[in-house]
Amino acid sequence: MDKDRAEGAMDKAKGSVKKGVGEVTGDEKMKAEGTADKAKGKAENAIGGAKDALRGDS
């Protein structure tokens, strides 16, 4: 597994938590940060998946 996939999973999890806290507390900035972290995590995961596929690690 490529390190980008692991980092992507961490960022997605962190983003989910931040977004949830932002929704519960009404903090729009935190909610937006969470959404951005989730998107970053998805992108990192996709990049890592592509690297794994090129190496034949799928």
C-alpha cells in the first residue's frame, strides 16, 4: 500500500470528524475545513491507488 493511500485515509477520517463537529456546533469554518480535508484525502487515496496499480500492488 502506497503511503499516499494511508495518508488519504487519515485525512478523510479527520475531515469527517471536523465536518461533524462543525455541523453539531454550527461552526461553518470547521465544517468547511472538514469538507476540504475529506476531498484532500480522497485525492491522496486516488493517487496512491494509481501508484499501486503501476507497481502491480493492487
